[in-house]
Amino acid sequence: MKPAIRVENVVKTFGVGEARSFALKGASFEARFGELLMIVGPSGCGKTTLLSVVCGTLNFDSGRIEVFDHDLSAMSTGEITRFRCKNIGFIFQQFNLIPTLTAVENASVPLLLNGHGTRGAEKTAAALLDQVGLGGKIHSYPNQLSGGQQQRVAITRALAHDPRLVLCDEPTSSLDAATGKKTLELLKERALEPDRCVIIVTHDSRIYHYADRIVEMEDGHVIGIHEDPKNFHHA
Amino acid sequence: MLRIALKMLFRDRAKYAMLIGGLTFCSLLMGQQTSVFCGLMMWTTALVRNIGAQVWVMDAKAEQANEVVALRQIELDRVRSVPGVAWAVPLYVGIEQARLSDGSFQNIQLIGLDTGTFTGRPMRMTEGRIEDLRLPSAVIVDQVAVAKFHKKGITLKIGSVFEVNDKEARVVGICHVARSFLGQPYVYTTFDRAMEFARPQRKLLTFVLVEPLPGLSPEELSARINKLPGLRAVTLDQLFWETAIWYIKNTGIPISFGTVVILGIIVGIGVSGQTFYLFVHDNLRYLAAFKAMGARMPTLAAMVLLQAFFVGFVGYGLGMGLTAWFGSAVLRAEQPPFFMPWQIPVFVAAVILFICTFSAAIGLIKIARLEPAVVFR
């Protein structure tokens, strides 16, 4: 079976001349359909850069990235943006909920970007928020919600347009242990489908056991792919 | 997404209020000051508008309507001899002193109308009849005279008496006319009586008012009269603009008003531009999130432009509304001067449009340079 995502020997540098630094030094891995893959490693090892190039928000210097059979290096910026809009959902470390929008308005943004009408988008978002236990909070602003509730809104927003790939950047780093655990359980329950793939970038070892596989990174390289996350212990 | 853009704008109340306030103030400053300026320019042309003759003949060196350069009486006959003149009548305009019954003085602008035809008569009589000017010592005063005399404790009404150069003037009517630039009351009388009221001078004819024969344009007749040595003939429109432009060129009025208008524009750009930039800057992280989620630049540009033009539209509406409110209040009181031709709202709208476009452009440049990957940092 073809992988959902194939990353081959990807190199990404920042700066020029003597100031040039390598963020990715030939990283390679594959993500399968229906799996929750975690990319782990110490701070500065290139995890977030790898996530950024996989979703096309950052260009890479060399190598090859295929997402659902689409070669990102062969696509224009506009094509990548459209592809991202339709196929990728995001969960950010700081949630990035718009403070001046209510929970339901925040969650409806991906639907609006995909051409849905306001009323329909908010109806869908409200139903999804209800499913994650926020039915009574749909008109609350982010500052009226707890960290865990905000993350649930962020998860709802990431899944609202039914994307095939969900990318999460440190989804539990702003949460306490119990809330982080609940968030991962919710994410696994709602995001994982046979035709979908979830990639989580994290250095929170408390959640490693939720992964189906773990990609371990260090200094811009993928140094290991672990098929048995329960027995994985990062140094 | 446009609704989302508006919600983001409305709910950031502090910045929204500041943006609206800045643009309202800018619109008000520009609209009000340019309207007062235009009103002032209208005051300078009050005589031209009050008299309303089609062709005006004056001394060749006279530059504008309020510059009194007297002509010899014989010039009236010379003008009448020009082919194409239907009729020509004399007009006296001079500043005299009126002595009130309590002994105080008031400068007045004495208008001497052709005794036979009353050409140039006030259009609106509020009391009395124009024909009564034929009565002995008769004068008609305007609303400014009534107000100015009232301030001195004297109630002017039909039958009131005051002196002009030691000669009795009896009020037979009160009219309402455009007030003069210097605010002196207009006192109308006949040309012959004006000669008696005026201080003795060799020349006492100020203007010759001329009507062209049917089929002849005022411009053509003016050209014919201009061939007479020592005289200058202009149409009503020409005299209006020559007078207004003379004041623009020869007084500090445009610089004074222009400075305030420019300050309004600077305040508008400064306050609104900066606030809008801050608004965009504060939302950059979220705009980057939109970009990461797949919002394309045209969508984001439409959101930012809508926000900028919306505040511009509201600020312009409030500013021009306040200007109109100010205008209606001062028009009732007839001062300060206020005149808002259609060009002023268009000018203010253009400036506000420029400010909004400028503010939006700064934000858009920032957004265009924004890498969506910053949301992961």
C-alpha cells in the first residue's frame, strides 16, 4: 500500500553565506494511512521545520515530498495553498484561536476558506463543537475558555473541513498532564480514520504511547523510526 | 471570510473606535474648514450676487468687485452708446458712516440703485416695499444692520431714523441679502440720494450695470465695451471668480485654511494609518494561521481592504454628518461663513479613500511578506 506521505532526503537551510545553517540535513520518513505518527526530538532538531515543509508552508532546498501522491516540489505556491486548504488541518502549539471570534466562528474558518456559506459553516462547526463537549460554549470567546477547552476548539477547527492530513505542533505543551491526556484521546478518537493520517510534532514524552509509530530526529536528521512507541524512551 | 474580517474589526473595540475617531476627525476638519473657506469666498462676492447684473463695467484698473474706483458720470453715456446694449444703469457702492440715535457710529456699505428701475434691488424684502425708496430720505437696510444696531441697543424697524454723513436716512424697508465680507450692513437707497449721502467727490459712479440685447451674449457685449478706453467690462461669472481669486491671491486666507486642511490629512494618515497598521500587526499571527490553513492572498487582501474601507466609510459619514450639522447651525446664525458645494464631499471622500488605501497597503505589504510557517514558531 502506498504511504500517505513520503519524505525523501529533504534538505532545508536558512540564511546565506557564512550565516547559512542547516535545519534539515536529508530527512526521510513515510507516514501511512490511518496512523498517528509522532515526530520527536530535542528542541532545535528540526521537527517543526519538517512539519512546515510537509504542509508546504515552507519551501525546501532539495529532496522530495509527496503528500497523497502530490509532489510538492512540482506544485506552484497557489496550488500548494489550495491543496493545503482542502486536505490539511492544523493544530497549533498556541492554539491560534482568533481572540475576537467566538468558538463557533473560529471553528468555522476552514469551512469558510473552502467556500462554504457562513450559516452552513457555523451550523457544521456548532455540531462538531457539541460532539467534543463544547455545545454550551459555542458563543464563548477564547479568553472565556480554559486551555483544554481552547484546544478542543482548535481540534474542531482542524477537523471541520474533513481533511485527510492533520498536523499538530506540540498540541499538549500548553496543557497540564490530565488535559493533555484528554486532548490526545480526543484527537485519536476524532481524527483517526483509515483514509486519514495524523502527524504530531512533540517533545512531550508523556504522550508518546498514543503514537502508532515514532520518527526520532536529531540535528536535522531522522535517526530512527520506532514501530513500538510503548517501549520508546527518548534520551 | 469577509464577515469574519468585519467581526475581527468590530470586536477590537479600542482600535475600531480609534480608527473611526481619527477618520471622523479628519473628515470633519477637512469638510468644515474647506466649507468655511468657500463660505468666506462667497462673502467676498456678496455684492456681485446681491446685484446680479449680467455685465459689469468699471474702471480699467479695478481688479475686483470690492475695489471701488469711481468713474465719471459721462462713462454711463459712453457705455449706453455701445451697439448691443439694451440698457445701462448706474450703481453707487461706497463705505459710509451711519450715526445712530444714541450718537454711536456704524460703518455701512451704501448701495445707490438706479432711481428709475431699482436695478440690483434686494431680492428678498422681509418688511416694507422696494417702491418706498422713492419717499424722501428713504433707505432699506439688511438683516445685518438690524442685528448690528440691535447689539447697540437700537431696534431698527420701518420708520427708524439715523444719519449718514449728517443727512437723515429713514428706514422704509428691511431686506435679506448675502452678507458682505467685512460684515458691514448693506443700506440701499436710490442713486440720486446716494450722491447726497456720499462725501463730496469729483467722481461718484462706481459701476455701470449693463444688459445685452436679446441674442447677444454677455461675453460678446463685454468684449465690445472693453474697446472703450479706460473702462473694463466683465460678465457676472467673471467678476465673481476674479473677486474670489483676488482674495485667494492677495490675502493669507488660503494659507490659513490650507494649513488646517493639510493638518487634517496628516492627522488622518497619522492616527488612522498607524492604528490600522497596529491592528494588522496585532493580527499578524492569526493572519499567518489563515494563510497556513489555506487562505490565499486575494482573500486576505479583500479582508484587509474591507476593514480599511469600512472604517473609512463610517468615519467619512460621521465626519461629513458633523460638518453638515455644523453647517446647518451656522447657516441659521449666518456666521461663521459656510458654503459646501458638491466638490467638498467629493474631495474629502477622495482624501479618506487615499488614507484608507495607504493604510491598507501598509498592512497588505506586511501580510504579503508574512510566511505562514511563523505560526509554528
